[in-house]
Amino acid sequence: MVESIAVILSAGGVALDLAALGDVPMARVVRAEFAWGERASCVAVTLAHECPSPELLAALRPWAAGRGWSVTVAPLQGGC
């Protein structure tokens, strides 16, 4: 199991909160830090997963886009 960080941005999409992260594909949420503004919100999520980070990103992009969010992923130190 490796960990990556995903940064998710919502600018008018579905509400971005911990409950909204309950069905993250191919990973388990380890930690989440949220920031909310007047017109946008974001979260930095530490994800535990078994697949390579590029494969995780490929699964997260359509999941996030379906909610009106954008996402990027980076492996944490020692990740893949």
C-alpha cells in the first residue's frame, strides 16, 4: 500500500466535504484538509492505494469531473 496526495478543486460543483469523498475510487481516504472560499472550495486528501499513482489519477479524473471538480495527484515520498 502506498500513499499519494490528491488536490481537488470545486468551483460551483457538488458540495466538497468529507461525505462527498466517501466513494473515492481505487483508494482509501487517510486524511483530508479542506479550505472554503466564497465561490470555491478545495481539499488536499492523502489517499492509500495499491495501484500506481497514474492509474489512480486516471480513475479519479472522471469521478471528479462528474461532480464538477478538477483533481490532480502526486505520490508522497517513497510512493510510486
